[in-house]
Amino acid sequence: MDTDMDTEMDADTTLSPLAVPEERDVESSLRPKRLSEFVGQARVREQLQLVLEGAMRRGSPPDHVLLSGPPGLGKTSLSMIIAAELGSAIRITSGPALERAGDLAAMLSNLLEGDVLFIDEIHRIARPAEEMLYLAMEDFRVDVVVGKGPGATSIPLDIAPFTLVGATTRSGMLTGPLRDRFGFTAHMEFYEPHELEQVLTRSAVILGVDLRPDGAAEIASRSRGTPRIANRLLRRVRDYAEVRANGAVTREVAHSALAVYDVDELGLDRLDRAVLGALVRSFGGGPVGISTLAVAVGEESTTVEEVCEPYLVRAGMLARTPRGRVATAAAWQHLGLRAPGDAPGQATPTLFGE
């Protein structure tokens, strides 16, 4: 089943940290169920354990939790783990789904005491719903407006004490009043290669993949510090190993498989190299605006900005300037070209763990 799904997916989604609907079932099976099973994010795990254990000893719901960080690092998994550790039910929704205050009121009124409400992309919640959320988070109460115009009346409605877990990839877009109502905020960082190797080893056991240590290291080094990408690459390398090798994922097999999927040694794919190539060859290394760059590679500007650019910046190949994007010396070198003397950055990119 996974093989068919992977074949149908667009090749350019391979290194995207964003969730793909077709992967939902597979991702669900790979999610850790308890805090002790969660790999990486050691500081966040320790802090969260103290928050949860303290609340359980007091017999009260823990403070509301805000999880921030890039996509694909495990924010949804952590929200489910919070509910599991508390022995509570979890209700899941997203900011874009809460367009009206009534949508949120209906969800809040159905919560039982101690339930966990998870709102993904909470920075995209509509303003009327956000204002209702303030009162719910502080006083476990919502005011439902009945009627319109001068005859409208506000009816207070008590709701059961609950814990809100919000996830955001853009914490800067949260309003101050909403951010201040979270008692605990955790910022999730990109994973180191050795942590991704642990993620891959665990996933391989669940998926029944014969993953060798050197194969795990090879996949981890190209996974952009993101577990979601690592697990996606594992499934694609597994397909290659089963069809063109003996089923075992060794370093050599992983290397050959990732070459087929156009993922190079630095974790760049076709679109990443197209962006760098356009920036260097068409615009002389920049500066150039993101919209112009997107047109040059035939992609949406949001795709270039959200999928390609973050990793290229972290890899030291792209620099953001007030005038636009600029290719660093490392980008020129990666494309096999001589960098001009005024190119920013070092000639050798610095990646995770190097």
C-alpha cells in the first residue's frame, strides 16, 4: 500500500516538511504514544514532563501549552502524547477551520473535564473565535451572543476545565493577548543527525524494514533535520531496496535510492537546485525578490518561501537581504561554479552536526 502511495506522490513533495494528506495513515502508525518514546527535543520533553506530572499530582488540568517551530518536527505527536500522559481525550481542529466564534463555542461546550483541545496552525484562527478563546482559556467560560442588532443578548456558558494545546509554525504571527494566555511555551528545534537515526531505527521496526546503521546514517544526513522527511525517505528507500536490492537498506542502497529520487548529499532536491541555479545563472547571484525567483523556476512563491528557502538559508547557501535573496559562496560552489569575490558566506556550507 505504501509503495503505491509513494509512487503517486509528486516528486517535489519528497523533501517538503509539510504534511501530505496521503501520508496520514502511515504517519499515524509511526507516531510515538508516550513521552518516553519521543525521540529528540530533550529540553522540551523534560520541561513538559514537569508540567504534566505537577498538574497530575495537584489533580488539576495543566497550563495551556503552545508548541512552536517549523513543520514536521512532532508538534501534533506531542499534543497527542500530552493527552495520553494525562489519560484524557483529545479533540483536534485547526485555526483555519475556526472561522466563526460559533464554531469554537460548539467545540468548547462539548469538552469534558480534563480534555485536551489541540488547535493546529493556531496563528490562523479567525479574530472573533480568538477573542472567545481568551475567556475560555482564562475563566473556562464563553459568552454566546444570541440575536442581532440592538436586541442581541449575551448568554454566559460555563465550560469544563480543559487544556488547550496550540501549535504554530509562525509564532510571530500570534497576537500578544493570545500568546500571553499560554502558561507553557515550547520551541522545537531541528534534529541532529544522530537523533534522526534513532527516529529512523524506531520507524524501521514498525514498518518491518531491514535498516542497517550505515543506511540510517545516510538517510538521516539528507533529511533536513526533520523527522517527517526522514520517515518519508525511509519508505522510498525501502521500496528501492525491495525492488532493486535484497531488501536490506545499507549505505550503498540508500545512496543509490536517493539518487533516483533526486536528493543529493546535502539534502537538496530538484527544486532547491533550480532555485539556486536561477539565482546564480539568471540573476548573477542576486539580490532578487522571492516572487521573481519563483517565476523563474515555475513555482508558487509560497512554495519557494516555505519549502525551499528555510533549508537553503540554514545550509548557508542563501542569504536574505533588504534588497532580496542572494546566493552565498557555498551555493556557487555546490553548483560547480566559481563564486564572485563579493558573494557572502563561507565557501563550505555548515549543516547539522558538521
